[in-house]
Amino acid sequence: MSGLISRLRQLRHSDQAIAASVRATLLESLYASPQSLVIGAITSSGIMGIVAFVSGNPSLIVCAIAIALVAGIRVIDALNRRRQPRQAIPAKNSWAGRQEFLYRSGALGYSALLGTFGLLTLVHSDDGVLQLLAVTTTIGYAAGIAGRNAGRPWIALSQLCFASLPLTVGLVVSLQPLKMALAAVIVLFVIAMMDITLQTYGVILKATLVSREKAALAEHHAAIARRDDLTGVANRTAFREWFEARLHAIGKGEGSLAIYWIDLDRFKEINDSFGHLAGNALLAGVAQRLDAAFGATGIVARLGGDEFAVICDVGQQNDAAATGEQIIGLVEQPVHHDGRALHVGASLGIAIAPSDGTDADTLLKNADLALYRAKESGRGQMRFYEPLMDEKIERTRDLGAEMQGALERGEFHVMFQPIFDLTGERILSCETLLRWTNRRYGAISPAEFIPIAEDNGLIVVIGGWVIREACRIASDWPADVTVAVNLSPIQLRSANLPTVILSALATSGLAAGRLELEVTESVLLEDIDASLAALDAINRLDVRTTLDDFGTGYSSLSYLTKFPFQTLKIDRSFIADLEQSPASVAIVQTVIELAAKLGMQTVAEGVETRAQLDQLRRTRCDAVQGFLLAHPMPASMVASMLAGGGVKAQGRS
């Protein structure tokens, strides 16, 4: 007996400690078999009604009517509950407590009425058959309760006591030995049924916990399978599922949906300059920022590499544009890693459902096309899908695909444009110009294929090949002629650039001082510290550096003092105006004098008329370059010109 009391105390504490979701599941077990409740209610109510009718006792009749009413209410509750969809059942403490209170009230009330009816029958009736019917019906109900309601043991135990103990009172007060013996048996029965109920509850609780743990584990694995390992946002699988579900709702007229296809600008430069750990930290930081802003009402997904997608509901196109600006602003915020602030931008392609498509494949394709258009327009841009985009974007994609393997197929070659002294008689250097003749599209302009190579990362490999090829060819030129090679921003900040340069010089035998590497002012704007470090590394190899296109709108005199350039190339826009604009003459003269004081040589590019050349001679520029003097030419022609010793420019011969 003491063991049973101890288990009852433990039950109280353990029952209060179970989670709301587990309690809701156990509560559901009360309604698991409405058939047994209906059968029990009908049979017990019917028997009690017969006993009351036969006895004719008013108290029994009133009690039988009460039993029938409560039984009817419980049957209706059980049947209504059974019809409810399982997913509509909330697992909250408030709901579970309220529902359990209603069930317990009905169950205990019904049990108490049965026990009371049995007691009244024993007291007010001398008919042994009626007493037998009342007692056996009540005891049978109590036995069934022990198993049926074991999921909520306090209800089962209370029902057992409420139904059985009044019978023992009725049997004892008769003072008949056999009835008193039966009362003792019923007490022992109650104790035994309590023990069985507690054991059954333990089994049910353990099975429920194991089942929920398995379900939680399965749910956890399903969630992991739909999350990007690196960033924690949705992956392609989850993105596609969510997207198609929302499109289905859109098809029913529930508003509009905007998909933002995001590509990070300069991400490859971060990877090349600071390593993959920095790149991973940047991706994770951007993803978390986007998810915090849009994850609650839409979805944020990483589609692979440095590409993300955001989908959210929109009202009008102005709203979509405002959200796009917000996304760009979030991405541009720095991500801090290892004591360094990492900066990237974002290009966005936007498609709107249902106006730009009603199925996922079409919308994703259109958002991708818009993204290509945005990247073409420059960094930090966003573009909405337009039907006219398809043809141009398809060409860009095709060229990107063709570029894969183009170097191995020998489709790239280099041309050279000589740079002359002011007399136009002697070649001082040659600028290396990359050309691509594709097997499908023929000759392709560098203005078209260079941005593609920068976007897909091939510019580093192709640029390395250009450096090696330029050094190889220039090694056969006279020792006083240098060769110049243009560097893209990605090349400049590539970690292996010094290795590529050293390898090219060693393989060709070209002296380091005969190689010049040119960068534009726009390169310097993107990351001054990284650019300065890269240029210093180049100069430590005794390779010369040139600031190209000086004066193109980004000029700052601080560049000339911060960065270690040996040569300054004046942009062609100033040279073109020398004949008509005194201001251009003054600017060119000032730049040349400033460069001379800083120990730099100057080259004027884009010289196309004799008047321009004459004016440059008066300004004492160091060297000139342009179509007046020589067009880009193959290496063999440069070799022929250099072999002639005293060489005249093409335009003057």
C-alpha cells in the first residue's frame, strides 16, 4: 500500500512536468475509441434505467435520468471530437487544460452518478437481482475505465474511486456478512486496478515520448535536408517547395509575388584575396542579414556559390523596387571577420508573379535573365525582367559557356600596339591586347567578352596566360623595348599574381624591368588597401606599374602619392580635345608637369591626328600611342618593325 501511495505522489510531479505537446497527445488517447464510450454509455444508462423503472423508487428514477443526460453529452462530445482534423488540434497548455477539464468533469460526474445509483439501489431496494445489476454494471464500468483512460491516470483513478467506493459504503451499511465481504473485495479490486492503471500509464507515456522523439528527430533531419549547410537559410529544395506552394496560392488570386535573384559583386575577389574562410563568413553574414529582414514573411535561400534568392509578397512594382533597394543596402553593409571588414555589393534580377510567369521554372528563368542584365549595367544594380532581355542574355550565356575551354582550344591570341617616343621614330614599348576568335561566333570584342570573363572567374586564368605570352614574345625584342599588360581588378588582388609574374619572367627569360602592368583608376576605388598591397608586391619584383586612363572621372591626386606607379597614361578623352579645348591643353600640361615632379613618365593614348601629336610635343610628354602612329598588330609585324632599327610610325611612313 505504501508503494502505491509513493507512486501516486511521483505521478503528481511527473504529470505536471510533461510537455504541453505530450499532454495534448495523451489527452487525445481519451478520444481514441469513441465506440467504447458510446457502447458503455448506452448500456450502463439502459441498465440503470431498467433498474430504476422496475424499482419505482423516485430517487433512482431521478439518478437514472441524470445518468442518461450526462451520457448523452459525453457521447456528443466524443463524436464531435472525432470529426475534428488532427492538424487542427493545437498543442498548447491553455487548450489542453481546458479540454481536459471538460472531459474530466463529464467523466467524474458520470462515475459519481453510477456509484451513487449503486449506493441508492443497495439502500432502497431489497431485490437481489436489481442490486446485482446495479453493482455489476458499476464495477464493470470502473474496470473498463482503468484501461480506457490510463493516458490521463488522475481521471482514470478518480473515476475508479467515484464509481466503486459508494458501492462499498452501501454494502457495509447493510451489516450483512456476505455484503461486507463483497465490499472488502471491491476495495481490493480498486487497489489492484489503481496499480494496473499506473503501469498502463507508464507504458503509454514511454511509448508517447519515444514516438515524439522519433518524430522530432525525423523533423530535425527533414529541416536539415532543407537548409543550406553553410548559411543556415533554405536550400534549393526548400526554396522550390515553398515557391511552388505560394505560386499555387497566387493562382487562386491571392496577390502578387516578387522573386529577387541576387548575385554578390566582388565575392570572388574576397575569396582570392583573403581565402575561403573569409568568403564563407561573408556568405553566412549576408544570409543571416537577409533572413532577419525577409525570412518571417517570405523565404531566403542560397541557390549555390554566391547566389541567393528572396521571395516576398508585393503590392505594386514600386514596392518591389523599394524592397530591391533594401536588399542591396543590406548586402553592402560590411561583414566583420578576423579583424577585417569585408565589403561586397549585390546585383539583382527581379521577376513578378503572375505578370512575368505563373510557374516556377519560367519565373526563375526570367529572374535570372534580369540578373544578367543588372550585372551588365554595372555593380550594385537591379533590373526587372523584360521580354526583350532574352536574346541578348542568351548570347551572353552562350559566350560564357564557349569561354570554358577556349584557352585550351587556342581561340585566344594577343595583338600589340606600339608606344613611340615623341618623334614617332622609335618604339619604346608595346601594349598587349587580348583578342578572341570563337569557333561559333567568330571575332568577339574585348568590351563584350572581358566582363564575362570577370564574372565567371576565368579572367585570372586567361590573364595569367596573357602575361606569360607577352613575356615570351617580348623576350625576342631589343633589350630597350618593354611590354605592357593590362590587369583586371580581380587579377590585381589575386593572391597568386606574384607567382604568375615570376613564373612568366623565369620561363621567358625576360628581365623584370621590361614588364609593365597597367591598372585603371576604377580598380583603385574598390579597395584602396588591397590595391596598394598588390602594387607594392609587384614593384618589389622590379616590375613596373602604370596608372591607365588617368582622368576618366575618378581622378584624385592622392592616388599619385599613395600608389607606387612609374608611368601615367593620360586618357584619350583629353587628347581628343587638344585641338579645340584650351582647357584640355592646360590639364594635359599640368598632369605632365606633376608626373615629372613625382618621378613618373607620361604616355598620351588615343593620338589620331597630327595636330594632337604636335601639341603633345609642345607639352613634352614622354611617349605617345594611337592610330596615327600604329594600329594593333600581330607579334610578327612588331618583330619586323623592331628589326628595322630606326622605325617610323605607320601613320608617318
